[in-house]
Amino acid sequence: EERERVKKEAEEERERVKNEAEEVKRVAEERLKAGEEKAKKKFMAQREKLLEMQSQLKEAEEKRVALVKESEEERERFIRQLGNLGEEREMLMKESEEERERVKKQAEEEISNLKAQLVSMEEERERVKNEAEETKRVAEER
């Protein structure tokens, strides 16, 4: 009887340990899944923001091109109006060129800022991905 009782207690202990291990595994899997979902949502949000930034970048480039074209057209109008008035003609060409350079520089700065934001978002996405992989690794080790 004692042997049977000890055998039964050992079997119950094995079953309890097995159930605890399964519970730990289930909790780890739930946490991993939640972490993956969170990372996926964050990635999708970053992707959406990236697409918006790309759209803004395109708009900024189109605006720059339009401003440069408008500046060029303005320069040409001045040249036609003034004809061959020498100094004034040269002065207007110089001012127009400076304006075009200013507009171009302004657009390039705007593009550069958007690209820097894009790089920052890519780095954040990579960091989140690495965190999710680390969480998964730790969960698997458990």
C-alpha cells in the first residue's frame, strides 16, 4: 500500500509539473503572440507614416520644380520687357538666378529633412523588430 501511495504521489507530482510546464509554455506563447501583434501594428503605423512622408517628399519636389519653372518664366518676362538695357538686364538675370538658387536650396533642405525622418523611422522599425525577436528568443528559452 505504501508503495502504491508513493507511486500515486509521484505520478500526481509528474502530472502537476507537466501542467505547470504547459501553462508556462502557453503564457510564453501568448506573450510572444501579443509582442508580435504589437510589433506588426507599430510596423504598419510606421509604414503608413513612411508612405505619407514619401507623398510629402514628392509634393515638395513638385513644388520645387513648379517654383523653379515659375522663377524661370518670371526671369524670361523681365528680360523681354527690358530688352537690351544692359545693366538692368544683367541685374535681373542675377536676381532671378539667386531666387532660383534660394528656392532650390529651400526645397533641397525640405527634402533632406524628410529623408532624415525616413531614416529615423527605418531605425525605429528595426529596433522594434529586434525587440520582438529578443522577446521571442527569451520566450523560447523559457
